[in-house]
Amino acid sequence: MLPAAAGENRDVKTLRLSVDANRLEAPESCEVMERAAGILRAGGLVALPTETVYGLGANALDRAAVERIFAAKSRPAWDPVIVHVASRSMLEGLVEAIPEKAQQLMEAFWPGPLTLLLPRTRAVPDVVTAGRPLVGVRMPSHEVALELIGRAGIPVAAPSANRFGHISPTTAEHVLHDLDGRIDAVVDAGPTERGVESTVLDPAPDPMVIYRPGAVTAELISEVAGPVELYQGGEMLREMPAEALPSPGLGMRHYAPGARLVLIEAPDDELGECLAEAASAMRGERLGVMLPAGVAAPRAFADTQVYPWGNWRAPETLAQGLYAGLRALDAAACTVILCPLPRAEGIGVAIRDRLRKAGSRN
């Protein structure tokens, strides 16, 4: 089978290319991966699985290809995208220098869900960084992502594979719901593992700055490379910023369901009661609830759509099911979604960040 030409399916259904991540050496897997790699090399758009969410990939060094990402997602030009590599050698030609702290963090967390903001070279088109001098780079740990990028032989720009401002995708079905007919292909390797986007870190300042929290937490980063702090300028960002954002993932209208999202924060022993009170105040609404195991389901939920949202005492499971749950309740035509906020510790910081941004449009 020959690789698809860029844009071959602009007017037809997006190609769905299924692959088993545990059998990448099988002939059928090699055929799928080479087909997808050919589309990328030819300037097309391919949604690919990573360990975090599905990304919408294009040749990061091809300005026109990256512009197609923005068009497919209806993404504003002020929001930079992350470049994914399959090896450290792929950074040559992308970044001017790699500071010592960045080297330490790569050794500790690559491949993995850590994006580093580094000084870019002239080879990186302005559209990738929204004209900023730093480019976000990471090496994903998903076997399919690494194989596809390696086969393509190019760095791949890949923001989340959804329409701008919508809920990020953790399955190929989510991708197709938003982008079917707008992109060339999606490589379907099943649900993603982590469920929330990568941590985005600028390693140059002292202390270092986390622009977007993720699975690589501030505690883990500080153990390896020293002091780090969370970016504090988020509350100043407007829906339409006057200038380019300093980092991917800062836009306030991100991760949002169509339903109005109501966040509930309370001590563990009072959480069920607080959810019940909020549900009682939503009469006349088609109500959905993100309900973790370990939180009692009040009687007020009798006529409510309930999504079983992981384990309250295992926040990694909450992260994994976050976007799938919001999408499921949206699909059930809920008009309001109640969602408890986990503690601000570990990956709970990232979950709270996504939920607050998802609720900011309501």
C-alpha cells in the first residue's frame, strides 16, 4: 500500500488506521505506521496516541503543514504548539542550546509527559511558537507515538487532537467526534494511559516555572533539578490575548464540555452531602455527576446521569478518566455537570487546573 498523499481525504471520511501497540513489528502494524508516516512526510495531518492524550500531528518544520493544524482545530494563532521528538538527536536543528537543568530533567523524565521550553532555532516556523523565542519540546513515551515519529524521520508538532476549547481526546473516537473530515488520518491504538496533558516547564529561570501542571509534578521536578514554582499569571489571561501566550496550555477556554460545569470542593467526609445540596439546587436541569469511587451517591442522584470517575484516593485514575467522563456526560445531553475537585497535591494539581479552565467559560 502506498503512503497517502497530503490532503487525499479532505472531502471524505478521515482514515482510521488501527494498530496494536504490543505488536508493532507485525506486518500489518508496519503497514499502518508507514502509511501514517508517509502522510506526515507529505505535509498531511495525523492524529496519534501519546501517553497523555491524542495529539494532532504535522511536520513541525513545514510551516504550511502546521498551519493546517490551526485550521483543522480552529485554533488561534496566539496559542503555541508542542513539538514531539523520537530521540534526543532530533533536537539538533530545533533548539539552540539545552541548559544543564534541562539535561537533568530529560535524563529523569524522557521519554515521558514533560515538555521543556527551550530557545528555538530559525528552522522552527513562527507559527509553531506563536512568534515566541522558546519552543516546547518533549519525547512521548507511548510506543506508537515514538514509532510513528521515528518512521516519519521528522519532529512532529502536535497539540491535542480536538477542536479548540473543547475537551481533549483520550480515544480515537473522541478525535473523530471533533475532527472527522478535517484531518487526513487517526492512528487508533486504544485509550491513552495518563489522561491529562504533559507538564510544561521553563527550566531557565530560578526558580524554574511550571506553565501547565501534569503528571511530572513540582515535587518530582524539584528533586531532580532544584526549586520550581507554578506560573501565577493565569488569572490575567483574557479570552482573546493581546499577544502570543508564553506557553502552550495557558488559554483559559480549554478542556470545556458543552454543559455548564459546576465544581464542588469540600472535605472528604462532607463531599457527598455537598454534591447532594448542589444537585438539589439544579432542578429543571439535565444533571450529570462525575462521581468517584469512595464518595457516597446521595439520593438526590436518582434521576441523574452518573459517570463512575475512578477512585477518589487514587488521583491517577481520576486523571485517566477525566476527559472521557466529561465527554460521556456531554453525550448524554446533560445541561449541568457537577464535579468534585481533588486535593491540590501530586497529579491532583493538574486535574484542578484542567477543571478550573473547563469551568471558566461557564
